Amino acid sequence: MVAAAIIVDGRLLLAQRTRPPELAGLWELPGGKAEAGETAEDALRRELREELGIEVSGGDRIGDDVPLPDGRVLRAYRVELVSGTPVALDHADLRWVDGRELGEIDLVGNDRGWVPDLRLHLNGW
Ligand code: DCM
């Protein structure tokens, strides 16, 4: 599973989940499942095109791998917004947050461990 940290002007894009019921309303780094034969960058480009209507590039790792209960691993990447304005095509809402707001918003549990690393990127380190 791949998730994207998209940072523009010192703010990180978060997306609000609609499903499953226990995660609905919580915020996440957008992303999804890499399909067979896809690189992480390919998967992020496809997922973000489908979910947000944007084009991205790049993909340096951020933070540690998060093991999921089903045996898969969730991995975050910093990507650059190349074109488009994100639209919530598959989420309830979108928000751009600064470092302080990132600490206050209700993130999905799997993404919470990335906050310190994300803050370093938001603060320009
Ligand atoms: N997931 C997560 N954090 C993300 C992206 C995904 O915890 N930033 C988890 C939530 C689901 C699983 O991955 O358990 C599948 O996500 P989806 O339903 O979006 O395909």
C-alpha cells in the first residue's frame, strides 16, 4: 500500500475517508494499492489521478513502513504536484494543513506515526 505526502507552500494535503465505517471521517494521506508489476511511483500516479484528478511525480520515502493486520505494508512517499487542483473524487473532503494543524486533526491510526517526519518536511527541514 502506498500513500502520498503532497506538500505545497508548507501545507500537506489530507483526505477524509468515507469507508469503512470505522475509518469514515478520519483523515489520511491519499493513496492505495500497488498492482502487480507497478512501481510505487506508478501506483501513486494512478491512484492520485483516480482519487484526486491530479498528476504527480517523484517518490522519496517518508517515515517508517507501517505493517497492516492483513500482512501488507503501508509506505509513504513525498510526491510533487505536477498539474491539476485536487478534487475529492473518492473522499468526503480535502484539507491542506500546516504542521500545527497536522497535530490536531484526527488521522487514521496507521498514519499517525508519520507525523514527526511530515512536520520536518512542513517546516522546511
Ligand atoms: N490506509 C491507511 N492509511 C492510508 C491509506 C490507506 O491506513 N494513508 C489503509 C486503510 C485500509 C487500507 O489501507 O485499511 C486500504 O485502503 P483503501 O480502502 O483506501 O484502499
